[in-house]
Amino acid sequence: MTERRERVVVVGAGLAGSLAALHLARRGYEVRVHERRPDPRSALAGPGGRSINLGLSARGMRALDGVGLLDDVLKQSVPMRGRVVHSPDGTVRFQPYGVREHEILHSVLREELISRVVDAAEAEPGVRFHFGSRMVHLDRETATVRVAPTGGGEPAMVRADLVVGADGVFSAVRQQMQHGLRADYAQEFLPWGYKELTIPVGDDGRPRVRLEALHVWPGHEGLMVAHPNRDGSLTCSLFMAHEGPVSFAALDTPTAVVDFFRRHFPDAEDLMPDLARQVADHPVGHLVTVRTAPWRHADRVVLIGDAAHAVYPFYGQGMNSAFEDCAVLDRCLAEHPDRASALAAFEAARKPHTDVLADLSAANFEDLRGRVHRLGYTIAAAADRTLARLLPGRWVPLYAMVAHTTAPYADALARADRQDRILRGAGAGLVLAAALAATTLRAGRRRSAGR
Ligand SMILES: Cc1cc2nc3c(=O)[nH]c(=O)nc-3n(C[C@H](O)[C@H](O)[C@H](O)COP(=O)(O)OP(=O)(O)OC[C@H]3O[C@@H](n4cnc5c(N)ncnc54)[C@H](O)[C@@H]3O)c2cc1C
């Protein structure tokens, strides 16, 4: 750093923005964060904020460890040792996430996690968070933003040396940074949306289902996943089409809701005593993939997290990759004294991999809907785990590479493809069971369920 403390404005204090603020402060910048929502730590944050819980995996854990927050965050999380698949025929199967003790995920509450990171960032000198402050305009040439109080009031201009756009999937920073330039932008809405529902703790004060797992109710017309909470409740995301005969729009009466659950998730109805009210009251969220380039403008603006690469949530990697962005951006700033080069290196290091993640996440939507409860899938997953156990370090299932390692996403996919080729090439030398597993894996490899 030079003697003059350079100023960074971070737009958005979500997962990416709050962690980026912490890194940048430690790198010596003066940091101002503008977040349109209220402070997640205040009571105000309740109804308007997203209270979803998320699966934290290796990439996110490594990034949190890098700033000394992992132990603290894990204390607030619930370990998920595998997924419990509830089939439409009533069978319930547990599928472990990995073969080693540490190969698990952790369920964390988004707002709680952000609060921890904001606390840590605020403890650094030169960091200020401005909640209830929306960025309304960016001048990319001067790194100047106009911010306005969310509840109305006089806007203010804030001049910076660098603006970090961490303002999520519908990023205003991205839009204004790219406006009028040669930029690629593709946004794809899934015809399905999601609603959050809660499985409350049982009347006896105990969880209604096995707690230390992600619960999945697969189905072509509707899909539900549930993450566990520390109090014994579970937060569900119900995914289904926005419109059509079987859709959120069609769940317009209590009878329609109960009929739908009885038909598709027969064992879930009893887990939610106020199911119809929850479905009626809760809003439907959108699911969006964004691919774009560039992620940066000169040495003055850079995008991170969903603003740069939003993906469907079916591999459980959006937050994890957003956290990974923060660590990689920090490394690039350390390695390249010239900031324009640092931002270019950051984009080059990340974009090929987040593009692959978008593909994997879209493909897993189909898997979670239609394959995860099939016998063939269960056998293939078991064969994958067996090979991983027999050939430690030499055979790593794609899911394990994505969730339990920090191998870049495209490298993980390329290695999985190589493993498939080896298995197929072994042909006659392999026992029949392995050959059968290879065929199944080949068909399903790119789509092995990510949640
Ligand atoms: C149903 C669902 C389940 C998911 N499950 C998982 C999971 O299990 N694991 C996982 O890793 N990921 C998961 N994700 C993805 C994850 O939530 C996102 O990838 C992650 O939140 C991205 O973080 P972010 O900080 O980039 O964006 P966001 O979290 O969206 O934060 C952006 C912030 O910017 C603020 N903002 C926006 N515009 C402005 C403005 N103009 N001025 C000021 N502030 C602004 C917003 O208020 C927000 O706080 C899931 C997503 C969904 C929808």
C-alpha cells in the first residue's frame, strides 16, 4: 500500500460483500460498504431479509478459515453428513456425502453468517458499513457512486479508488459498469421458483426428522430440500414451476396444497402442521443463472459473487464460490501491485470455473428431480464411494471434488471425465460390477446430484 490510504466502496453487504470488506480492510484499504437492507444484526432485519439457510462446504470453509472465522461459524452450524432421500413411494434412504469423516456439509443461517463476518470486518480500522443505503448510480470512470437512503432522503456522492460490485444477481453495479461497452451478458430464468417453508420442532421438543442431514424430496413436478437448524427445526425450499397445471400458481387453495403434498411428498405433510398457511403466506423467489464478461473495468470496478456469476442453487455452491472469489481477489491484489492487472488476473482465474459451475448446477436440477431416488443412481453413487475408498487420492468422485475440495470447478470436471475414460478403457480387466458402475457413472457423471 502507498502512504495514502486508498478507498474502496463495496456495494452490497451480502455474503460476498461482507467478506470482501474484511479482506480489503486487512489489505490496508479504507472501506465503506453500502447495503440497501437494514443491518442483519438488528431486529429490523427480520421479514424483509432472506433467512434461508445454506450448505457450507470446503471452498466456503477454506475462505472463512483464511480470515480466522471458521471455528466460530462452525459452532453456529449443524453438520449434514449426507442426504436423506424421501421417495414418492414412501421409502427413505440415507446417502452419505463422502467416505471420510470430514466429507460433510454444514447448514448455516445466511443472516447469522453475514452478521459474524460484518462484526469481524467492523473490528478492523477504517471500515464502515452503511445499512439502508442503496447505490443508485455508478460513474465507472471516476469510481464514484451515488447512494440514497432506502427509506427516502437526500442522496450522497461517494468517491473511491475501487468499487466492488457485490450486489447480487440483479447487480446495478454490473449494469452500470457495462453500460455502452462491448460486454457479454446472458441471464436465464428457470421456469421454476422456490418458496421457503419450515418444518417446526416436534411437540416433544425434538426434531421431527433426522437432523444431521439434508433432506430431499425429489420429483419431476416439484422438489423440496430441507436444511437443519440448531433449534431442531428445518428450513425447506420448495421448488416448482411458477405457472401451469402443477405450479405455485395452482396451489391457490388449502385443498390444492394438501392434495399436492399428498401426491408428491406423502411423508412431508405431517411434518408441517400449518403447511397450507405457510404456502399461502410465503413469497416465491426466482432462480437465475447469469454469465457475463467483463467482470471489471480498468483498475476501478470489479464484480464478485452472484453479481459476476449467479448459478441455480442445485449444487449448493453459490455462497461457497462467492466466498472463494473473495479469497482469490485478495490473493490477486497481493500478487499484482498494479490493480488493473490484479482485477484482470482475478477474472481470468475465476470465470472459466464459475461457467462450469453454472453448467453443473443446471444439470443437477434434472438429477435432483428425477434420478436421486432411483436404484441406478444409488448403485452408481455407492460404486463411486467404493472406488474412492479403494483408491484414496486417485479416485475422487465429482461431487466430492466440488463439495469437499477446493479444486477449481473446471479441473474437477476434467478429472472426473478422465476417471470415467479410465474406467471404461479398463474394459475386460474389470469385474462386471465395476463395468456396470462405469456405464451408470458415464451417463450420470455430469449430473451427479449436488445437494
Ligand atoms: C433457494 C436457494 C438456496 C441456496 N442454497 C445454497 C447453498 O446451500 N449453498 C451455497 O453455497 N449457496 C446457496 N445459494 C446461493 C447463495 O445464496 C448465493 O450464491 C449467495 O447469496 C451470493 O452471495 P452474494 O453476496 O454474491 O449476493 P447476495 O447474497 O444476493 O447479496 C447481495 C447484497 O447486495 C445488496 N444490494 C443489492 N443491490 C444493491 C444496491 N443497489 N445498493 C446496495 N446494496 C444492494 C442486497 O440487499 C444483498 O444484501 C442458494 C440460493 C438460493 C436462492
